[in-house]
Amino acid sequence: MVNLDTGNEEGDAILVVGGGIAGVTSAIEAAEAGCQVVLVEKSAYLGGHVAAFHRYFPKLCPPPCGLEIDFRRLQNNPRITVYTLAEVESLNGSPGNYEAVIRIMPRYVTAACTLCGECERVCPVEIPDAFNCGITKTKAIHLPHRMAFPAQYMIDDDACSNDCSLCADTCRYLAIDLKQKETKKTLRVASVVFATGWAPYDAAKIDNLGFGTCANVVTNVMLERMAAPDGPTAGRIVRPSDGKAPRAVAFVQCAGSRDRNHLPYCSGVCCTASLKQAGYIHSQYPEAKISMFYIDLRTPGHLEDFASKAIAANGIELIKGKVGKVQEQPVSRDLLVTAEDVLGGRKIAREYDIVVLAVGIVPQSAGLPGCVALDEFGFASTNGGPGVLAAGCVKRPAEVAVSIRDATGAALKAMQSVAGRANHG
Ligand SMILES: Cc1cc2nc3c(=O)[nH]c(=O)nc-3n(C[C@H](O)[C@H](O)[C@H](O)COP(=O)(O)OP(=O)(O)OC[C@H]3O[C@@H](n4cnc5c(N)ncnc54)[C@H](O)[C@@H]3O)c2cc1C
């Protein structure tokens, strides 16, 4: 990765904010067309949510399939500079001529890191592993995840105590620099693409569905990690309370979505995601009963075909009706699900070993500049004039293929700003 400071004409660059699949796509497409690109990602690794999936629909291939190719393209392109652990502090200017101040947090681990893992072994501080949704613990110094790009350890500033230097004392490659400080960088760029994506809705806010109070209620995002071979249970989907194999699993669709008290909108991808995840359960436990409680099954366009095949292949029982309550049974910690069965015209109560809440998508638009209009739900509803663009799930809930297409379009618009700047001298 080459730094923008080294010999590129300042001002002609495109700044991409957010290194998920959308941001990485915009960066690569613009760079491969000849533009200088600076990619700024607030976490320690690129890939966003896709990096944490077990498989992605519709092809059900594992995420490294697409991401690894993208990372190779990115790494081989001298026009792209990447800053991780970084955010945009301010953005001023006008189309074709913006000044952005980037704040870069210290990683404390340099490129000399060989991933030997000795530092992690001696580190005395355990913290919840954010990549695994807190299901397992990691150390204050850790590799963000096994396939992380960049493949470099980091220290969690909040967890690490100031008077401990065990990791640095142990590292024989001198790759740990505890004196690193936050730095700032001022860039002049022609255009900015915001691809800051989404976060899952906080399931603990949905009182009646038992998340946080019932041990065996998990979210769809957690299930992705539970199913992943490098996840907290090495890919085995088991009951969190006792590690036992589930005999019956319920998916609760629209957990907090299409609900005025939570997210009033449809998150678009959750029905297809749950059908995919039902496949994870069926492949591990062909005898397990799988029920899906839904309001309407929404699998638009070509995903309709994926849905009908997944329902048939995984023996999913579809129950049209909203779940009223999930309660934990004493001792067994089984889950009693009470719901309407709209088509049967009755109320039903069933027991399950695991309940998966299909929580929706919340746009991460808080840091977008004022020139980008937000809709009533917080999604970016317009671009911010010719030079400031939004791409991916920060605009609307979308599957990966749609996010990629959107990001490619944003790269083109950003490149037009660069070209406009050149034309105007
Ligand atoms: C449970 C679930 C399963 C899914 N499964 C599939 C599937 O199988 N197939 C499929 O096609 N789609 C699936 N999706 C949809 C998929 O997750 C999205 O299409 C995809 O994540 C969109 O990518 P993105 O880059 O827009 O956002 P994200 O993946 O959210 O990436 C955004 C990036 O921006 C960074 N960021 C955020 N704020 C800032 C900031 N202020 N400064 C710098 N960086 C920032 C984040 O750290 C992150 O790296 C699923 C969604 C859910 C909820």
C-alpha cells in the first residue's frame, strides 16, 4: 500500500469512508480506472459485515471467495492508500476541492508483526471478542479475526493498562510500539464516497423476545459467527446455555422491524438471511425441526428462487404470524414461543432449543456531512452534491450484489468529479 504523500498529485484523489464490501469496491473500481484513492476504515480490518459471515447467499460461498480477490486487487494497486482505525474528523470545501481531516488511532503493532501470537499468549487482560459478538473472549492484544486484512495484531486501548508492557517485552520482532499516539492527516481530495454501512438493531430493546434474559435466544448476526469454522464454537451451532445440539430451532422474522416502536421499515435481506441460516442448521442437524415465524416472506427478485429451494431443501415449517413472547423455561432453559398462527386462525405455543431473532439493519449515517440528506429512518437519501456520494447499506438495506453495483456507480460519479477538476484546470 502506497501513501498518497509519496508523489501523487494532491487534490485529485477520491476519499472513500468505510471499508466494507461497498467501500472496498468503490476504492478498487476508481483506482483500477486510474484514480488515486484513500480508503478510511474505523475498525482494525476491512470487509465490514461480510467478513463475519459463514456463507453468503445466493451462491452460499464463504466470504473469503469474494473478499480475498478484492484484497489482492487492493494490495496490488499502488494508487490505493488504506488507513484502518481511522475516521474523518472534518470535511470542508466544494465539489472537486475538499479538505478532509483524518484521525488515525494507534494500533501499537507495526508491520514487523509476524503473527506469531506470543504477545497474545502473555497478555493478562481478557476482553469480549467483538468479532464473535462477545460470545467468546479475546486478549487486549489480538488479531481482529483469523482472516483479518490487514493481517496485523492490535491493542485495544480501552482494555490495556498503562503500566503493563508484557507484550512489548516479549515480542522478539520489536513489532510493538506502546508509544504510538493518535495522528491526524489533512488530505485535499476531489470527491468523497461514504460507505459506512449498517449495524444490527439492538435486540435487547425488544422486551418481549427474550434477548439478554434467555440464554438460548441469539441474533441472526450471532448465528453467522456460530456457524463459521473460525467462530466461537468452531462452526458447531449449539445451545449457548449448555453446548447441546438443538432439536428444534425457531427463526423470528421482523424482530423489531416493521414495528413503530423499533424500526418501522423492512430491512430487505433478513428473510433471505434466515432461509440461508436454516440451511446451516439443517446441514448440521438434518433431524432438527426448523420453524420460521414471519409477517410476510420478502425475498425480492431472483432471491424468490433461492427462497423456494431453501424452504424445500431444509424442511422449514413456515408459520405466518407475529411472535408475542419468548419465555425461558426454568431448569431446562428451553424456550416457549407464543405466537399468532394467522393462517390457522389460532394462537400457538411451542418449545424450542434455540430462537434466532432476525434483527434489522440500522444505517451508520451519524458521521455523514450535512450536505447528504437523510430520510426519516436515517438512511442517506441523496448524494451531497456532485462530489459527495453515498454507497451501499448506508443508503438502504441491500444484499451484497446490490451493494457492489451501487458502489461501482458511486466510483464512477466520484471519478467524474476528478475529471471535472482536471477539465477546469
Ligand atoms: C444477518 C444478515 C445476513 C446477511 N447475509 C447476506 C448474504 O448471505 N448475502 C448477501 O448478499 N447479503 C447479506 N446480508 C447483507 C450484507 O450484510 C450487506 O449487503 C453488506 O454488509 C453491505 O456492505 P456495506 O459495505 O454497505 O456495509 P458494512 O458491511 O456495514 O460495511 C461498512 C464499513 O464501514 C465502516 N464504518 C462505519 N462507520 C464508519 C466511519 N464513520 N468511518 C470509517 N468507517 C466506518 C464499518 O466499520 C464497516 O467496515 C446480510 C445481512 C444480515 C443482517
